[in-house]
Amino acid sequence: MNWGMFEGLLNGVNKYSTAFGRIWLSLVFIFRLLVYVVAAERVWSDDDKDFDCNTRQPGCTNVCYDHFFPVSHIRLWALQLILVTCPSLLVIMHVAYREAKEQRRRAAGGDNCRCIYPNPGKKRGGLWWTYLLSLIFKAGVDMVFLYIFYRFYRNYTLPRLVKCELPPCPNVVDCFIARPTEKTIFTLFMVVTTCVCVMLSLVEAAYLIGKR
């Protein structure tokens, strides 16, 4: 990963964000992205290999694992982080569009040309709506993924033992999940940080509307 380019992207997002937006970005980068890359990804790296069932029936362990883990936590978090950071890029692209349009007008009309966007990063007009919709989209994405996690993994916790009776299992078999306590702690941590990010996005949206 090109960290220089990523740092430039973060600086661009920070430049056009409010104070609430900067706090949100810090939470996403430090408490979600770094935790995901440094720790959580390793916890789930060998999840399917350490899912043990007390049977030697071919295919039984794979079927039970797919039933209790239809989508891996780590892949859902990766998709969530991608979707939740995309709206910030739209704001940067909108500002870049304004700056390019202003440069074209100056090139065509000279320095005496009237500026359409004296401050392209100022949240007025279309950029205000883009920024507001990006906040609503970010909060919506996080809430949707919280619901998905709740539906897949009830109460966001993982049990030590699950019982499976799906074919081709010969009968009810006991299956054991690897490191369930550690995974539950990471899951709850990500859920709490997601809830905080949702609250920050909604507070920032209310701040923008109230300021306008």
C-alpha cells in the first residue's frame, strides 16, 4: 500500500471536513482501520482450519462452518470500511471539479474574470448537499452493517460450542469455534466504534443543517 498517497488523501479529507468530520476520520483510521489491519485480520486468518467438529464424515465440517459463518467477519468489515470511506472521496472530487472549472474560466477570461467559486472548498450550494448526503450515506452504511452482523451473529457474540445436524453429518455433531472470547471482544470493539461513528455523522449532519 502506498502510504504517501493515503496520507495525501487523508489530508484532503481533513481539509474540507468540519471538526466532527475530523474526529470521525480519526476514529475510522485509528480505531477501525488500524485495528483491522494489525490485529483483527490475524485473529480470523485461520478460522476455517480451527473450526473442529467431532466427526470424520467428509463434508460435514465444511457444511457446518458455512452455516454458522455465512460471511466472515473480516470480509464484512473490509466491505464496510470501503463503503463508509467512499463518500469522503466524492466530496474531494466535487471540490476538485470546482477548482478545475474555476481554472478554465480564468484561462478563458483572464484574471479579471468574475470568480464563480472564490473558495471552492466552502460548503455552499451543490457541495453542501454533497457533504450532507455523504454524512447520511456513511451513517446509513454503518447502521446496515450493524444490522447484518446482528442477524448473522446474534448479540454480536460467538459461542464456544455449536451443534450441527445438517447433511451430510450423520447425526447431531458438536463443533468448536477457535478463540471465541477473543473474537467476541474484537467484534464488540468494532460495534462500539461503529456506533460512535454513526453518532458523529448524525451530529455533524445536524450541525450543518443548523448552521445553514
